[in-house]
Amino acid sequence: MWTTTERRTTISLSPPSTPRLRLRPVAPPGSARTVLDGAWWPRSTDPVAELPGLILALQDHGPIDDHRPITHVLLRVDDWDDRPRRLRIDGPDDARVVRLSWFDSLPPGLLTAIHADGRRVDLLTVPASTPRAEAEAAMELASHPANHLHTPDLLATLTPPSGRTDRAGIRDESESAWESEGGRLREDLAAR
């Protein structure tokens, strides 16, 4: 018979994927903590499909002699489609349950993984729909040892999926500025 905890634990039916993850180099002891430890670019917004591979990859990050398991992950509600509370992670050596907590108050794109010893890993979560070149650039910036940008500032560097932006990052709304009659853009009429 299953316990209450086991009944409420979500299990991924597919094997963990290899995450698109970039972590900053492990800092020497005593060095200042950076804003972020790296970035992750999931393939979808399904936490059950995406989180197992990430958690297993993060498990191996850190000092070689200290592989404490990740026990808790903090996520932003608006970044994901579903909100399971517990997720079973089937690793090569064991299976364990990781607690997932969902918050409206977390900054956009932030994911925090907490190890059993209290050590934390803060990651920029690049939206799954981001084009490859932009995602890789944001991941590179977030994982750079000298990065001082928080996740909202890093996400602001990405081009919105619809519409264009100029060099200053200002969205071009001209495509929605149709003249009420004739179907021409207002800027086209002004050029006449």
C-alpha cells in the first residue's frame, strides 16, 4: 500500500533528458557569490518532463567529494504549465523525491535548487520558445563569473517572440498600427 506522500508524488514517465545547462565555473572557497550560478534552457514548460534531467545534472555540480542531493526546488508559477508539489527523480544510483514550491513573488525566469546541506543554485530559466542564438547568448551572460544582472534584466535582453525590436530594445508596434480604411500602415501613408 502507498503512503500519502507516495500518492501525491508525480512521476515522469519518460527518462530524464539531457538539459541545456550552462553553469559558471566553481568559485574558489571564500570568493564572493555571484547573482546567478548559471542558466538553463528547457525544451518545454512541462516541469515533469524537464526538471528530472536538470536536477540530476545539478546533483553533479559542485565539489567532487560533496554530492548532497537536491531536496527542494523553488519555481515561479507563471513560468510553467503544471504545478506538482513532489517529483520523483529516478537517477542512476537511486530514486528520491524532490519537493517543488511555487511562488508568484519570484522574479521572472528564476529557479532555485536547494541541496540537502542548504547550498543553493540560482539559475536563469530561459523561456523554451526563445530562438537558439538568443538563448545561448543569455545563458553565456548568466553563467559568466562577472555577471551582475538579475533574471528580469537578462530576460529583457531577449527579443519578444512576436514583433521586432530596435537596437535599444524598443518594440516596433507599427505592424498593429493599420489605418482604419485601406489597410495601409500609418507610417506608409506619412511617407507619401
